[in-house]
Amino acid sequence: MDARIFFAKPHTAGQQHQWGVEGQAAKGGGQPGVRSLAHDCYCQDVPLVVFHVVLYQPEIPPNTGNIIRLCANSGAALHVIEPLGFELDDRRLRRAGLDYHEWARVRVHADLAACRDALPARWFALSTRGQQPYHGVDYRPGDVFLFGPETRGLPAAVLDALPMRQRLRLPMQAG
């Protein structure tokens, strides 16, 4: 699938805005190549992005849907790196998070290099193999948090590309 999903752009309460999936034929106008669904929004103003959450090759649709919800509620932007272990229109993904589409900002990247180019900010990898405690960092607006696939985590080469102080330990219970 060559589609890039995006959701609401910052807007004013009561203003009509659009969301849709790029790469498909536009219906009823809108941007070329974008199937858009316009609706009236009565939500509060959407704040600027403070943090970016990056999912590297996510595998489980409900997990990604829940992260969409988390990002929508926290004002973070979500970036998803292909290949994905599911289709973006997967029913379980929609059920878990797309009811928050009005507030979520999601962008799909073809690979990690494309995502890094789009986000020239300070990157942190979260891993059970990280050494830096996550609570020992002075975070700044625009910081990027990279998470690996659910079943295997981030590849060693991805972790090794970041300085040790930017490899945050994600504690997990044994078992």
C-alpha cells in the first residue's frame, strides 16, 4: 500500500477540517490524490506538537491504535515507519484509536532515514537494552521518542546509531 495517512491539522474550534488517506483518488475535491472526509469540528484548539513519538515497524494494530489515542490526548505527533505488520485501515486499529482522529497527527515514513530527515531534532530510543534512566533526562520541546517493534525491539544498528545518553532504559517486569 502506497498510502500515507494523516489526520487533523491544527485548527480552530468550530472550523471545518479534513482528514483522509493520501495516495487514493480524491472524492469531491480537496487535494489531488487525497481521499478526504470533511466534518465540522467543535473541539477545542489543537496545541502545537511538543514531542514526537516514532514507532519503528509496528506489528500489532491495537497497540498502534492505543498510541494514536495517547498522542491525540497528549498533543504529541505520531510517526510510523514502514513496513507495518498490518494495514492502516485495519478494523482493530480503527477501533483502538481512530475515534481520536480529530486530534491525532500521524505521518507514515518509508524508512528510518526518511523519518530522521523529517525530524531533525534530538532523538531518544526507548529500549530494555538502554542504559540511561528515562527519568534522568531534561526533555525539550521537539524531542523524538523512538520505540521498536513489539516482538523484537529496536535493531542493534538503530540503537548503536544514537549516543549512549540517548538510549533510554524502558523497564519491564521479568516474565
